Amino acid sequence: MTDNEKQIKIGGRKLTVHRQTFGMQLKRFTMMENADKDIPFPGEGLEALVRNGFHRITYPSLAACTSGVVPTEPDCYDVIANTDLEVWVAAARELNPLWFPNADETNEEKEKKS
């Protein structure tokens, strides 16, 4: 394992989260574009907002930078524990901070990482 990847265990599956490559960026953009065509949670309210955000941005970003038997989006809601999802997001954010901005960071902290 290198500084460009991190091994994690999610829902009993061993996954490797990678630092973004050009190919992964293309995969992410394609997945995001396809997700925009199909919004599975119509309506308003907090639940629709969160689920659609996960569908359009978070899941494509996670899946694009992860190898192994990657959980499906429905698995993330129905099978994978929230604590495991947090581990996955944390690993992906550590390696790809521009893909997973931390809402708690100040603009100054973000600039230092760039």
C-alpha cells in the first residue's frame, strides 16, 4: 500500500480507496452526469435533499475512487452501517479533499491544502 491508497473494511468487504487519477475523475464525472438524469427521490424536504445529494455527488465520488466489491448505492442505505459509511467517506476525503469538502473547514484551511 502507498500514500495514494488506503485499505478499509466496509460491511465486511475489503476495499481500497485511491487518490484520484485522471481515469477516476472521468468515471466520477460520468457517474455524476448519469445521476443527474435520474433523481430517485422526488419532492421537497430534508430527506429528499440529503438522498438526492448522496445520489448525485457523494456516491459517484466514493465509487469512482474505490476498488474491490464496491457497495451499491442501495446497499449504502439498506445494508452498510452508518459507522462504516463514515469510515469510507473519511478515507476518501483524506485522499481526495477536493472531491469531499469538509463543511466544518474555514476558507483559510481549504486554501492551505490547495
